Amino acid sequence: MPWQSIGFVTSRRRAAKLRCRVVTGSNSKEYHQITPFCKIHLHKDRNTFYGYLMSQTLKQLSYICAVRDHGSFAKAAHAKNISQSSILAAVDAAEQEFGLQIFSRQKGRGVVITAAGERFIAAARRLLGAESDFNREMRSQGLDGRQVRIGLFEPFGSIMMVEVLDRVRDRLGDISIELIEADQPSLKRYLDRGEVDIILVYDLGPDFDGNMEVIGRASPHAVVPASSPLAQKASISINELVKHPILLLSLPLTVTYIMTLFDYADQRPNFAFKSRSYQTILRAVASGFGATILNAWPREPLLVDAGIKRIPLKEKLPSATIMTVDHYGDRRPEVLEVFIQTLRDYFQEAYQERLA
């Protein structure tokens, strides 16, 4: 993002009061860092300083919002893939700049946001949202027409995404692809902040805003060890399955959905193994830890499927809708239109093959 004028200051002393960075001369490489929030440029022909808002400011605002979202400096740093000291520096600079306390550090309670902090976060989110709108507008006009950033519910990457994107490349030629795999609440945040162009999720919540396109419905199915007697069955009931140790894919919202499915059984499940990783759950099933329930059924067996058997459930249990969400409105770039249609075609083919 280019520098944006925030007005004039007429002396170095005023520049220091603004806690800005001073740059002497348009080509000078000498910087005086006072805070990361502003930059002052000294015109060669007059004693006037121009103040500019740094693009770095927006990044630092996102760091501060991450602390609010995750409830701790350490978790925010992990989510942003930066050092904790960078998070602390952003918070300290903002608190010093605006003369307020955003977070209260309380022993035993961690980081607690203040009332002033809530107002700061609300204003920061509006600014970050405006940046996201700007980026989407520019991308929709083809400035980055050969690039696409896709947010995925974590299991979808191994289940279908490589095959789908290979078809997209066949239609559009070489494109630059970035996949961000996360749980659904995180994906919503990434989309709202403009960090991804589109997300592929289940309709299990949270409430998504934007253009939602239904790709298909994924019915739950059982996954059992290939060595288990259950693997000989053409289908299995939820009551048969629940008698065995159950492995739980413990992603946010997924847990609630799976627990709802077991409400149809006569007894409560014995959760013998939990993991947030789709691949780990499959490997644990293959190793004989127990059985599980999943939704999306890959068109081609995964490598780990050699030790498992996927079996339809006899009951018509609630299925989950797979959908895309984006914020482009009627300005959706061609690459996203092709991606959505390719997803639909792929899902329909895979579903028909399983019925055949």
C-alpha cells in the first residue's frame, strides 16, 4: 500500500511529538525510528515535514486484533507466524501513540481487553475491512488475475483439492495458487480480513456473510479398520458402530456436528482417541484404535486408505453441505468462477461414481 498523506508538521520537534519516523531527503536511506506508526519526510527546499501513514500500520493493527481474537500474545503470535515480541511491540506502540490501555495483563487471567481497547479494536477492524475491500476491488479488476488464495476446511486439501486445481489449470493455464488450510472459524476471519479470496467450508457455522455457492451435500459415513469384521459389511448402523471405540476429529464445530449424529444411537460413544488432524484420525483407524464418522468421501482412495474401509451408514443422518463463500459480489474474477464450477463438476462425478 502506498504512503498516504496525514497532513503537515512544521518542525522536527513537532515530528518527535507525533512519534514518527524522520527521513531527510527524498533519496536518503537514513531513518530515525521513533515509532512504527508514521513516517516524516523532509522536503529539501523548505523546512516542512510531510506525515504519511505506513502500510506497516495495518499489519500491526492486525496483530493487535489477533490478540483480541485469540486471548493471548503467544496464541496471536502463533496464528500470525511471527515472534511474540513483534506482537508486544505493536500493542505497546499503539498504547503509547494513542494514550490508552488496550489490554490489561492480569495474573491468572491472562490478557483482558479494556473498554477503551474494545473501541480501538472496533475502529481497527473497520480500517482493516476497508483495506480488504480495496484489495478485493483491485483483484476483481484483474490486477492479480493469475493468482488465487483459497481458504480450505482442513480435510478438503487431501480429499479433493489437488485434483480440482489440476482441472482449473487445464482450463486457465498456469496460475499462482496459495492454499490456507484451517478450521472454519479461522477461515471466516481470513475471508473477512481479505487474506483469502474464497473459502471452501461446510455449512456448519459460523454464520458467513457474502456470496455463498452450494457445491454439494456430503452424507456421513463410517470409517473402520480394514482388519475389523465391520469392514466386511456393505453398510452399518450407528448402533453397531457406537459399540466400538470411536475416534473423534476434534475441530471446532465438527465436534458438535458429530455429537449430534451420535444422538441417533442407543448409547453414548466411547471416545478413545481425539485429534484435530484428518490424516492422523485415518492413520489411527488403520492402526486399530477404533472407528470414526466422517463426511466427504474422496473420489480416489488416499494413501492412508489402504488400512481402512469406508462404509455407508444405514440411517439417513443429517448431511453437511459443502459450499464456497466470497465477498466479490458481481465482480467475481474468472479464476474463481472456474474454480466454483470445477468443484461442482468434480463433486457431482464423485457422488455418481459411489452410487454406481
